Amino acid sequence: MSEMSKTIVKIFAKKGEMSDRARSLAWSQTSLGAVETWSLSLKTALSIVFNACNPMFLLWGDDRILFYNDAYNQQLQAHQQSLPLGQSMQHHWLQSWQSIQADIEQVFATGQPLQRENQKWLSDRTTASSSFNWSYSAIWDETDRVGGVLATGYEVVSTTPTTAPAASSSDQSSDCSHLDLEASEAKYRTLIELSTQHVWMLDAAGELVFVNQNFLAFFGRPLDALKRENWAGNVHHPDDHQRVLQEIGRAMGTGTNIRSEHRLRRHDDQ
């Protein structure tokens, strides 16, 4: 098997309609170029998209090349829509997408995530139909630019049955029930490692359980050492420390997102 074939198999390994369609496209004739030349950040993002149970789509690059998964495609079929997989959305945003174009372009421009709650499906904003919470997240590429925007949908209301084929829905449920959770977590962690931001994760007790490589490089301590130390006191500026702890506690106590601006202490105390 050629190196190109091996690369295609790895990216589109998920068995499903959309990964099969993506595998068959002539990518060398698009602005993305041949699959073996794609960046690690794009490959990782696509692995997440095609292996996800929730509706997801990814817009990549200046041409806004569109990818989406089986769950998103099922919603399109249920609402009698279609979208151009592997083609540019830059110069021909569909009418049904004009309402979300501004959100997507904002994430491309700022790199900041957006959350939209209780959004009706694109074509059904005036009818009784399923509602979704949508999150839009920047995917940073290897040049520290926003390479793409990843959208993830979570269905919150369903007042009418969809017309998607029952067999497809059943097949998807069966697939999702057998997902390898460890592999899925590894893919998300890889995506976090690609981020140029300092990322850390706390458990319910406020203990540090995960940090990415940018975090470790900035603060100059391994995770085990940070866990043994007063990590929060060592990474936050002394004048900001107590306020940050209160903000973290409020976020964890209420389950809400909190935006905080504060100073950090680099490993050389700069």
C-alpha cells in the first residue's frame, strides 16, 4: 500500500457514508491539495468529526472547505437539504447558512469560541422542530493561525419526529454504543495539544488533572510537580490569585462559563 493510501485510510477509517464520500474525492484538485500533504491539525480535526456521534461540521482554510459527519448528514436529509462536501463555502454561502455565517467568521477572525443555545435547524426556524445547542471552536494550525472552525451540535428539544430513515438512525446508535472511548479521548487530547493556548483541566475537587505542552513549557514544571505544589499559587500573579480562585469556584459551583483576565507567572518569574 502506498503512503498516500495509508494516509487516506487513517483519516477516513471510520465506516460511514460521509467518510466514504470524503475518501473518494479528488482532493489534489482542490485548494487543500493531496491528502498526504494535509497538516496534522486538519487530520486530527477530521478524525474527531468522522468518529463523533453528535452532528459536526468543519470549515477549513481560507476557502472554507466543508466537511461534515453522518450525524449532521442525517439532519440534512431529515430537512431535505444537501451541502457540498469537500467544496468551498467562501463565495456561495447557502441561504440557509447565512444566519450562522457571521458566527463562523467571528471565530475565524478572533479564535474565540462561541455558544448558541436552542437554535432551530437552519431551514425550520419558524416551525416546530428540533432545537440544538451549537458550539463553534477554533482549530489552530501549525502556523499559530486559525486553520478551521469546528461546529458541534447537541439536540435539546424534539417536538416532531424526523423523516430520516429509521435504519440509518439505528445503525448510528449501534455504532456510537461501541465507540472506543479511550481512542476518542486520545483524539481530543491531541487536538488540545495542538492548541497554542495554555490549557489545563481540574477535577470536581479543584485538583489539577491535565495540562497541555504549552502550559508545561510556559510554567516550566512537570505535571506531577504541579500536583504536589500549590499549583494555582505558583502560576497566577499574587495580586490576582485569590480573585482567580473565586472565579474558578464560581464556575465549578454554578456550571456556567466565566471569562477571566489575569496575569500568569512564567517559570522565570517574568
